[in-house]
Amino acid sequence: MSLRLRLTLLYSALMGGVLLVFGLAAFIVVNNVLISSVDDTLTDAAEAFEELATVNFLEEVQFLSLPADLDTNVSVQVWGLDDELQESFGPLGHVRQAFDPFNKRTTEAVYQETNLNGRHLRVLNVPLKFNERRVAVMQVAVSLDTVRMARSYLVTVMAVIWLYGVITTAVASSFTVGRALEPIKSIVETAEHINRADDLSRRIPFQGTEEDEIGGLITTFNQTLERLETLFTSQQRFLADVSHELRTPLTVIKGNVDLMRRMKQFDAESLTSIDQEAGRLTRLVGGLLMLAQAESGKLPLNLRPVELDLLVTEVFQEMYILAGGRVNVHLSEIDQLVVNGDRDRLKQVFINLVANAIQYTPQGGDVFISLSRVKDQARIICRDTGPGIPSEDLPHIFERFYRAEKSRTRGKSTGFGLGLSIAKWIVEHHSGRIEVNSKDGKGTTFVIWLPLWTV
């Protein structure tokens, strides 16, 4: 059963229930009004007859005359305490049976509906007293045929209204629900198209507002498609980059092995080349493993107070030795600051940035390192005087395997484009951020912001 049909049946059932409740309430109200009107007629007639009633020497009730304004539908019987009929008037005056056999000796006024020879009556039983002594019971009756016809007509009208109301609701709700569910149909069609064509670039068109549930669903679905497309594209690029990075060292290793096999002797240069390429493969696999662990949440961070000034000084000393006089490394500013972090991971980030700066700075150039406090944050700056990064490459430098080839040529010492991706992940998981500012030909500046540790 389709959702449209289920909703249509639900709305129709709800409308049917509402109409049924209101119809029942209307029937009860109208019936009470009609019965109340009949009871008023009976009460007025009974009071009029009581005023005209007299008792003879046999203690039998007699009426000297009939009320002047007596309703022609009213019938009256007077029953003695010996169950003998003493008086009778009206359209049913010829009937010798009691209008209400069960209340011929009642001691108080009683209204009762009865059936007499197939006729539906409303009867008022009133005890008649003489000298404070009950002498008879008067039964005043009115036929309820008119009331019964009114009830029947009311039930028929309400049944017709209920039927048309349910049918109208079903048609209207089917149309309305169909219009409301059209975007859902678009979602299904788009999903089927994506499954058939593997086209994640397709989006669901929507003309309505994004504030309702359908609009929110379509917006979320389109955002999901956009994210999936980005992830799928990233995965394709990732596979292509990994394949490319693996192909070069594997080709070199295979070529050197083939050469040594043909020469049937070990060549020191070939062994060195194999060792270098094996090292590159080890670094590549290590970087990929670290990224995979980071993205899956399985890369633990041992957070504890870290004295940044000592850590930055340590990195400066190691990088100064690494530069070997080819590049001038300066520690321009340092403050005593403490952050809550993983010391080894933070050192990995700083070494990566400074090593990159040294690698891509020409001989005789400068690399500046500084640590300072800005409000409640620690700011670590790594600035070089190298060739810089082109503006079109800046938005992508934190992506895996991305390298700005205009300023950074591939070589044996060249990385794989994973270091900055790892650095960004580490910094962000220390509740910080990493920024880059560079102009082509004017150097590059990396800035790391970390929240200070508070006791």
C-alpha cells in the first residue's frame, strides 16, 4: 500500500470519526430539545387538568370541563387506586388500556416513554390528591410519531453528510497528499538515476520553501549528495595519487634489481637507490596509515600540559642543525606558554612546517620561528623567504597528495603532500587552527593558533 493511499485513508478515517462524534452530539441535543418540548406540553396539560379536577362522594375523579387551550394531541386517563379507569379524554380516550401500566400507582410525577398497540407515547404520570390524600393517578400522553419522524430524518441527513464528508475528504486529501509527496517522488527518481548512471552531480530540484519538512529533507539530501560527490572525487584522486606515488619508487626498485640480475653483481649505487626508494615507500605508507587512523578516530592523543617555549626551542635547535648553514634559521621571539596537548604530535607539526620551509627556501635565505601570546591563545609562526605558493594553489595545500608544482619541484627529498594534511588534523584536534599566507615569489608564512592551558 502506497504512502499516498495510507495517508488518504488515515485522513478520511479521522474526518469520519470527527463527523460521527459531532453527528452523535447533534442528535443528542436535538432529541433532548424535542423531548423537552413534549414534556413542557405534558406538564402544561397536567396542570390544566388538575385545576379542573373534582372528587365525588365515591372518591372518583371527575372533570367539570376540558381546558380551553388543550393541545389536540394530548390524551388523558385517570386511574383509581383500584386500577379502574375513571376518566379518559383525547385521541386515545377510547383506549381502555393504561398508557403506562407500570406507573398506575406512582406517588410522584414520572415521565416515561411507552408503546401502546404499536404507537410510541410519551407519558406523564401525576398522582391526584384530595385533602392531602392520594385518590388516583392521572396519565397524560402525547404521541411521539412526530418526534420519531424527526429523529429518522435527522439520522438520514447526518448519514448523508457523513458519507459526502468522508468522500470529499478522501478526494481532497488524495489530491493534496499527492501534491505534497511529489518532491518525494523526485527524490526516488534522482536516487534511481544515480544508481543507474553513477552520477553524483545530479541534484533534486525543488520550488517550495526550505522551511517545511519536505524542503528540509530535499536540502539535506542534496547536501548529502554533494558530500558524497566530494568524497567520491577525493577517493578517485586519492587512488590516482597513491598509484602514481607508488609507481615511481617501484619502477626504480625493479629497474635496479633487473640491472643487478643482468650484471650478476651488487652495485653500491643501485643498492643506495633501492634503499632510498624503499624509505620513500615506508614514509608514504606511514603517512597514509596515520591519516587513516586519524580519520577513523583511532589515532590517540596523549593530552597533558606542554611547555611550548621548550618545545619550540628544541625544534629550532634540531632544524638549525638540519639546515647545515645552507639556510639561516632564526628564533625571533619566544614566550613562556603552556598548552594542553600531545607533545610528540605537536613537535611533528612544528618539524614538518620548519623542514618544509628549509627545503623550499633558496640557499642563503632565511626561516623565522616565533612563539607569542595573543589574548588567551598561543601563536606559532613559521615564515620563510622562499619562492612562495601561487594563489590558485593556496586553497588546496592541506589536501592529501597536493603539491604546488610551480614552486616545489619533485625530487628525491620531496614529500608526498601528506604532511600538511596530517598537521591540519593534529592542530584542529588540539582545538586550534592553522593558517597560511603566501605570495608568489615573496615567501610563505604558516601561523598556528592553540588555546592556552588554564588550571
